[in-house]
Amino acid sequence: MLRSTSSAARIYSKPQNAYPYLCRHKSSFVTALNTAAKLVTPKVLLNNPVSLVSNEMNTLAKNIVSLIGSGHPLLNRVSGYYFEAEGKKVRPMLVLLLSRALSHIPIEERDRIKVDYSDVPEDPVYSKIPQSRLFENVPASISPLHILHGIKPLNPLTKGPEPLPQEFDKERGILPKQRRLAEIVEMIHTASLLHDDVIDHSDTRRGRPSGNIAFSNKMAVLAGDFMLGRATVSISRLRNPEVVELVSNSIANLVEGEFMQLKNTAIDNDHFTLNNGKQQLPPPPVKFELKEHDYRVATTENNGAALSHDQLVDMAFEYYLHKTYLKTAALISKSCRAAAVLSGARDPVIEECYEFGKNLGICFQLVDDMLDFTVSAKDLGKPAGADLELGIATAPVLYAWREDPSLGPLIKRNFSQPGDVEKAALAVQKYDGVKKTQELAKVYCNKALQNLRNGLPDSASRSALEFLTNSVLTRSK
């Protein structure tokens, strides 16, 4: 059942006056995307400034739709639904820009890729010198097509990937597999949105009815599953085991982060119930032993003494940031690392690209958590004030909790009692939770900028990445 919007939701639309620093440059994020798009857009489009983002992103969306095409028309409609709307497309933009920035590293310094000649030796791809594999196109398939086709030979699911625009990419230093990686990353992200909107009972996304409202929960979930399946096929066709492992693992990270959010506080030590004790969980399996990674934070020290309030809040922040990495930053960081791996760059560069994605991803989510308190649903393009309504304690609330210990029980019970949401929202405003979250986001933003400067040579593409990174702090949606 959808939770009704309480009076606390109205608090979220008011603080724009209380937090004017968030609204001062509300178009800078769009400006950054426009500027970045110039570096990954064909010259013919540059004569029309209005089309800089829309045409490039439409090209991306069309490529993705060709990858996820189904033989069932309704599944096609659901799968392509979120690609019709104007989204930020930040993740593929980062992959494309980073790929171009990596191309400025001299080719003789991009020699890390090694070929395992014992792997599929009959494949002609493996009979060529290792360096040439940087410029190979994405293969149509690995398994014989008659095996993939199954009963119906014309099944669009197994026709192989659409050809990549070679001249467009080569002119800008973007390798064919990096281009395909950008499309895969957006497919995974969009699949997660379909699932998230079902889980969170959302009714809007990108300013229109969410997939679960437009088509039903069941269709939205199935479409998300289908998209992940198609993304997995596309990942395998990159034929780079390291990239396959990285991108596939980011999907598992998304799920793990969601489970952390279901038990979203470090002080929840209940492993036996859900929904604040209302739902009993089945006992663990007895036929085999499960080795669990315990994400809970101990409420006592090793000597048995109770943790202080500040220690408890610190550990709750650690839990929150770990969840934030898994839910948001993992896909960004691992796609950035994968782009560097595909470029042939050496290990120090790969590490800086990974750290850049991790720090930018955490910064991005921190800003998202701020906007949930400061921007109206209309401007945000999705429900505002949703986190508290869903019982989720984000950074602004944790900062308020540090100043007001009485918020602890509210957080532990996921703001489930009448008045909890309103009290938490007022505490966030009283103790400057949003401003403190913005300061933390700046820390991660600066780390990301330093990663770019440590790992990449000076270029227009690196400058665009820096501009895009800075603009994350001032975005309004």
C-alpha cells in the first residue's frame, strides 16, 4: 500500500528559502552536461546548440533499445519507457568522457591488456597481436547463433549487437567497446530504477508516471529483470574477463545495498523480524551453514562497555556511506575502472579512475539525499521527502541525530510512529543537517577532482569531467 503524504512532506518544499545556497546556480548541472556533450557529439550536431544533449542521448537510447529489443511488443514498451523521458544520463556520459580523456595517454603507455591465447584459441580475435585488440569491434556473439536463437530463428533477442559508429568514436578516441560499455551501464541503471520504483512505491519518475504505475508492479519488475539479462549478454560480448567481472559485480552490489537499506540503521540488531517487528522471518537454513557478513554496528566495545553517542553516530555514518557506495557509487566506480581497463591503461591510472568514480558516486548520492529535503517533487521529477516516509535515515538525519540524541529511537523504528517524520524533518532544519551534508559532499567532490588530476593528462575531456564533477554540488534535480 502506498503511504499517504503527511504534513512533513510540505516541509520539503519550503526550505528553498532556508537553504538558498542550493538554488543559486540551479542550471549549472545542465550547463555541465551540455558542455560535456560537445566532446562526445558529432560535429554536424554542434551547429545546433539546443540539440547537443538531446541528439547524443537519443543516439544512446536508440542503441540501447536495439540491444534490449524483444519479440513481445508490450515488453518492448515497458523496457523502453524510461528511455523516452529526458534523463540526466550521467553514467554513460562519464564513461564516454573518461574514455576520451584516457585516449590522450600515449598508446605506448597503454600496454596493460594481455591476451590469454589458450582462451577460445579458434577465435580469430585471439590470433592478432595484443595491442590491436584495443580497436576491435564488439563481436556479434560468442556461442553459435543457432544455439542462441532456439526455436525461432528470427528472435530479436539473439541477433547480436547493433554496429557501432566507428568514425564517430575513433575521431574522439573512444574505443568501440567503451561505447558499448556506456550503453550497458545505462541499461543497468535504468533496470535498477524500474525495480526501485516498485520497492519504494513511487508514483513518478522523470516527471511522468513511474513504470509500476504506468504498467503495473509485475511488468515493471519483469522488464527490469529482462533488461539486466540483456545487459549481461552485452557484457559477455566485450570478451574481457576483468570487465565482465567488474560490471557484473556492480549489479550484485546494487542488490546488497538495497538489503542494507531495508535494515537501514547500524543500531538495528534484530535479525528475526521485518517492519519493526511486525513480520517474522523464517529461520536460517539448517542443511548448510551460511557465512554472513554482518553489517550491523556493535553497540558495545570489546570490553563490554556501551558505546558513547558520538561513537554510535560515527559508526552509523560508516554504515550509511558503505550502503551509499553499494547502491550508487559501485556502478559508477566500476564502470570508470572498466573504461580504463578497456583503454589498456596501466594499474596506477586504473586505480585513479576507480577512485574518481567512487568519490563522485558518493558525492552524487549525498546531494540526492540533500535534495530530498529541499526541492519540490515537481522540480525533482520524482517524489520529494520520500526517504523519511520510507523510514530511511540519510546523512541530513544522521547529522541531526548527532545534535539531538532523542532521534535515535525514531531512527531505530524507521520513523514508523505518528509524528516521527515531522520531528525528524524539523530536526534536520534546526541543526543544519542539509548544510553539513553539503560540506561532506564537497569533501568527496574534491577527492574526485584530485583523482582526475592524478590519473589523466591535461585535455579538454579532463576539463569537462572536472566541470561535471563540480556541477554535481549545485544540481537541483
